[in-house]
Amino acid sequence: MNHLAPQDWSFPVPIAYGPGRLREMADHCRRAGMIRPLIVTDRGSASLPFLDDLRGYLAAGGLESALFSGISPNPRDTEIAAGRAQYRAGGHDGIIAIGGGSGMDGGKAIALTAANDLDLWAFEFEQGSPDVAGFPPLITIPTTAGTGAETESTAMITDTGKAMKWCVWHPALKPSLALLDPEITLGLPPHLTAWTGADALVHAIEAYSVPGFHPLCDGLALEALRLIARWLPVAVEQPQNLEARGAMLAGSCLAGVAFMKGLGLVHAISHMVGAEHDTQHGLTNAVLLPAVLRFNAPALEGRIVPMAQAAGLDDTSFDAFHGWVCAVLDRIGIPKTLAEIGVPEGGASRLAQKALQDSAAATNPRAASASEVETILRAAWRTGR
């Protein structure tokens, strides 16, 4: 299968896929109604070459852009407020959200608030959808193959007053375009390739594990798992392999669409660990995955066989699938415990209570009590897999 042929997809939003397509950005902006876009990214990406490339392509097309790069790895409400202020002060007419999950989440959250005077938390997922006149056009560009954040308005933002993460969104805010250019991801270091790729793996597994009938999301989750199982180790071990980078970018995008069905306890716990300890999201997910998968085992009857088949396994038992997950994480260098990624042991009760307030906890395939979430956390701290 050719993972490099340029393609344009219209589901669930317009998607431009293929190597070198960043060069088309001026035309895409004009079609979306932007002539003075604000580029939003995270601090870690602010000095990377793709931003100079992007601004150069926009300038060559006659567009004037500005950059807001004040987004943390776990975006904060105060940073969204600063981005909104810059958007308004600069007279911008659209947003290009570029980066990993943090950069795109920051850009999406700024887009939610840029053209209205509502508080950011009015858009919290569980609060409903406030009545707004409209949103600025938004283009999303992932620079990692992991978050799958490019096709929806959902954004995870840290409430600095509560040290908790919340999901903000609005159903009327949709990206005008998601641009997937595998060439951008060639420079991603192996450890970030592993951490973000593991995030995509978690998305596929958790989305498919969510109970209920949603054949669109289930089909995308399994195809994402098939692509990620085949290409994630290759992308980590052969960073310049463009075919692997393209397949991972496609797999990540599919998994991101699939989790509109819901996620699970990996994300519910990870969000709160990240909010308190500022850990990298994909890495935290990867460390938590084996313990949560083991907890969910009794509720996964009928789900494990298709996932094991998508992963290319002959043995489709739970133990074989769990063992395969652990082997992949080992192969790409994921630490086994939370302690190894700098999360101090303690606070399990507090983190468990916070995790159960996360919207992802509600769609976990097995209901969990606070004490059961504490047990998962202690396992992830001490023994991991």
C-alpha cells in the first residue's frame, strides 16, 4: 500500500494528506477566509524549522502571519487567555494550530474564545454548548503522529486554580482543514516518536474498548491499530523512513476520530497526573496502559479478538494481546513505572477522585471505584506491567 500518494479526504473534516503539502498553506488559508492568521504552537516547537517554513510559505503567498508560542506541554487556562489577547490585539482573522497535542489544543481553545467574551470554562465538555455567533476559521497541522487532535475542536486544558484538566469544545467549531504532511514529522526524535506513537496506540485500544454500537469509530480504531502495530517500531527505529512516518500520521488521525466514541481510564488518570506533575501526555498514557488493560480484562470479552487480529497476532487471547502491548512498549523504550518518569508516589486517593471526574472515566468499559483506581495507580507506580 502506498502511504505517500497525496490524497484529499472529506471525512470527518477536509483533510489534505501527503508529503510536502505544507507548501500549499497560503492557498488553504485563503480558501478558509484567512489573510492574517495567528499561528499557535507550543514553546517546545517555537524554534523548529517547520515554523519558519510555514511562515515563509504564507509570506510567499501574500499573507501576513504572527506567532503565539506561549503554550505549555500541558496547556493552561492562563495561556489561552494570553493567546486570545494577542489574537484580538493583532486583528487576526483565523488560527493555524500547529504542533503536537499541546500546540493544537492551545490553538483550538484560543479559537473557542477569540471571537466572544465567554469564559473558557463555559465550553467545558459536560456543561453543554453555549450560544455563540461563530468562531474564526481554524486549520490544524499535527507535527507528531500521536495525539489525533486535528479533526475536532476538543482540547484538554489545565485549570490552574484546581490543578485539574478539563475538556473544552463546541460542536460548531470544526477545523476548516487538517493538513497531514509526513515530511514535518521526519525531524521528530526517537523518544518523542515513541511517546506520541504510544499515545495513538492507546487511542485506538481505548476507543475500540468503549462499549456500545458505533461501527464507524470501531472500524477506524481497528484500522488505526493495524497501521500502528506495523509501523510504530519502524518509525522509532528508522526515523527517516517516510513511509513509516506517513502510515503513523494516518493511523494517529484515524485513532483520533475513533475516540469521539469515548476513551477510558488510561486517559482519565493520565490527565490528572499530567495536571499535577506536568508529565508528557503520551508517555504517561503508555506507562498506564498495561495496568488499565489488565483491570479492564473482564469487560473486554468480544473486543480482544478483533484487536489481536488487527495487531497481527495468531494467538487472540487476552494474555497474548496484553503481552504484545507490553512487548511493543518495551521495544520502543517506554519505562515501566510512573516512578521512572518522575511521578512521586503518593496522592493516589486524590488523583483517583480527580480521575473519576474526567469525562473519559464514564466511557471506560468497566466501572471503577475510587479504591480500584488507587490500586491501578499503585500498580503503575511500583510494578507497571
